[in-house]
Amino acid sequence: MNFYNFLNFNSNINIKSDFVYNFYEENEGLTNDKIINSNNNKYNSKEIKINVEYKSDYSKNNQFINEYINSLNVDYLKEINNTIIEENTQFYLNNFMSKKRFLNKNIITDQNWINKINNEFNININNFFESLNKTISKSKKINLNRKKISFFDKINKNTDFYEKKIFKDNDDFYNNNDEIVENLNETNNFFNNMVAYNEKSIYSNIEPYYYHIGIIVVKFKKSQDQFIKQSVKFLANSSIINNIENQVKNTSKYSFNDIDVKYAESYLYAIYPVYNITLPKFKDFHVLQDILYCDTPIYTKEIICKEKIRPLPPTNLSFKFIENSKNILITWKPDIDTVGDVKGYQIFKRFSLDEPFKLVKQIEYHLETDVYERNLLVNEEQIERRLEDYPFEFIDESNKEKIAIYAICAIDAHGYVSNYSSQIGVKFNYFTKKAEIDLVSTPGAPIFYPNLLIKRKTKFFDNDDKINTITPYLQNISKITLYATPDFAIINNNKESINNNFLYKENYKFNIFKVENSDNYIDSIKINNFIES
């Protein structure tokens, strides 16, 4: 395990994220989203679900790693678990802020990337570990643990950042860059700016090593095409929190739900792997320090907090002509669903299956705090605003001489519209003086295809010409005639012989499949003299 790997632990990581809308609640667009609220113990109206999975490769055996974990300050890790990390305590997260700047500058594609690495991480690149050994040798400490020095020298034998070979193809660039030369001559290096949260004796039989102890979650909110940081939270590895011994987990899984999100807003999360790295203290090698080190983050996709499911259409449509008037009373019932976000209805009418539906009235129960997006094609005079306790009914002007076809769609709190309800044909019966109805179509037809589910024949309509299908509907079949009309049967590539270029054979299979009961009829047929006219 060389030291450079500390900068690149997250090569084996999977992350999944999605917005889940469970049910409607008032003021869902006014939620305080400044923090990450990962309350997984209750059923929430809306939430962003994130699942992260890591795979870490440990070169040590289980016994060693268990002893290593037991040497950590687990109480401190439990204390900061599932807590918001305030700005004034983020300095404990080594490499957290600098790593973010490092990534934003995209230094790997920059011609001055060596200089930028140097400045961002305060690394003495020029023969780093040789310089470190000299510093240790000059120490006035009486007892030096030489094994620890050789350990660092050994594990960094092939380190990419700190070897002279990095300048092999960049000699001119290196020699002519005063900033790099000046920085290389500094005594500061990668270790001396690290902040430790725990210290222990170097003689405790604990070797310098590392362990994945959790993740840092950084929440961003989109504002004017930019993502603004909202909150930072630490989540500890379950093996640390639950004191799991004798079981080294190479795979760490994290699942959390952020319930403090506003409807219709967009969010993004950065996930930083956090490792506990145990290192000798800079210029004091009697002491080992435990350091929280943030690895390179991985980002979720942009998560838009909008539901994607349309509401269900209303049911139990009922019609009653009002006595001594030209009006008809229409009543209905909302469909029962678990979301409970229906906030309005659209009443449609037409007089023929050959014409589209026209909007008669749009009824709205929406609150001012709903994140409601109305269809811009709806005119203001077509809208009727009501209180939520108003009955589900509407009075329409009728023409008793015509058959009218009605359908109703539901509108949810955010402007999504359901498919059509049952389409009901209504006409006035002069004998009974009541409404006579006809179920023209079952519910569920899409808005732009109202005739998709109409019946073949109903009380008022004969709809054979409205049925769109490629499946023939036939009964009592006694004879079938099959026509084969190819453009040609022979390709003549050789004028002297045409007998060996037939495209069609004589023997075929004839298959009939019955859709209603899945019966399959297969018979062999033979076509004689196919090429004769």
C-alpha cells in the first residue's frame, strides 16, 4: 500500500440517487432545506434517497485490522456520526476544502499541474521522502523507531507524486519555473499541516495504517444554474458505530434519506470517502496520530424534486337533468390513492366521437403554497376556484336534443393531469324526463387519444369505424384464400441457364393464432408451378 493510494481510495464505488414522492402535505415548497436531515425512521412525504457502496482492499489480516480499529478514538467518531459539520470544525477533515479546490481547477489537464499540486497540498515534491528521513535523523529525540522511518520509505518506493521521474519529460519546464523551484526548497510538506483528532504512543504495537471510517456528505442546491453549498454531514461506517469485531468489512454500504428538500428544487450531493490514517507525528516520532483524511469525492446526478406519476381519474360519474331548466348536474368521486394530492378537475365535453373533447371548466382547490404549474393553454374564464370542502359537482348548460359525451380528468397539486375518466354518453329521455346514459369508453384513455378505449358498439354509437387494430375479428370461418404476389420469382444472372436461380420453394407452413384463447393452428401447404403465369 503506497502513500499515493491515500489520495485515490474511491476507485471502487457505486452511488445511486433518486427523488421519492410519497404523499402530499401542505407547504411542501416551504421546507427549510439548509441542512441534511437523514431521518430514516419515519414515513416522509418526500425525500431524496441515496445509496453508496465502497469496496476497500486491505493488505492486512482480520486480526491486525481489528486491533487497529480498537486503537481508534471510537467515542469521538460516534459523537460526530450523523451530525452536521459546522464551518468552524471542518478543519479536522484533512484535505476536505483543498481537495474541492483541487478538483475545481482541473489541474490534470492544466500545463502547470505540477505547480498546482504543489501549492494546493503544500507538498515538497523534490525527493520528498529523502528529505523526510533527513529531518527525522536531525531530531534530538533520544529513541528513534527506525522501523517506522523505513516503513515510509518502503511503501512509497513507487509513488507517482514524489519521485524525480515525474520531471523526466519536463526538465525545461521545471528549470524555468521559479515558483516550483521556490516551493520545492520549502521545509513544509504534506504531513505538517495535517490536523489530528487522536494521539497515541508509537510503542503501542500499532503500525501506521488506514481504515475506511465513514463518508462526508455535502449538499448543494441549484440556484441560477449554479450549485450552492447548503450543508455538510458526517456518516460513520457501521463497523465503527456497532463495534463489529472479528469481521473486517471490505464493502461499506451507506443508505440515507434527505427529507429536508423543497418540492420542484434541484439538488446535488458530493460524497467524500473518509479514512482514518495513522501516521507518526511530524518531528515527534514518539507519537502516532490518527488523522481524518477526505478522499476525492464522487458526485450524484442532478436530482430534480418533482413527482413523475399522474393522478388517477375520478370515478362514479353521475348525471341529472335539473327540472325546469336546460342544465345538467354532474357529480363524481375522487379516486382513492396513497398520494392524496388531487387538487382540481377538468370537465370535458363533445357531441361526436369524430370530434375532440373541449374543456368546459377547470375547477381548482390549490393553496397558495402549492408549487402549482398550470397549463398555459387554459383561459382564465375557464377556471373556477373553490375551497377544498366544496362538493364534487358541476352544473353544465345542456342541449336536450343532442347526445353529449362527458369525461373528467383530475389535476394534482403540481399541475399534472390524469387520463380521461369513463366517457359517458348522456341524452335526455323525454318519456322518463331523466338522463339516459351510455358507457362509451372505459377509463384511462390518454388526453390526446380519447378514442383509444372506446367500445365496438354501445347503446348510442356503432363504433366499428373507430376501432384501430391490425387483428381481424371473424367468426365461423370455413374458407381462406391466400394470395402470393411477388414482383419476381427468378433472378437471371446467367443467360444460358435460368433453372438454378429460383427464389421461392414449393413447401410452406400456414399458421393461425387465436388471441382470445391462445390456440395455435399450423398446417403444411404446397404451391405448385409457382413461376408459371
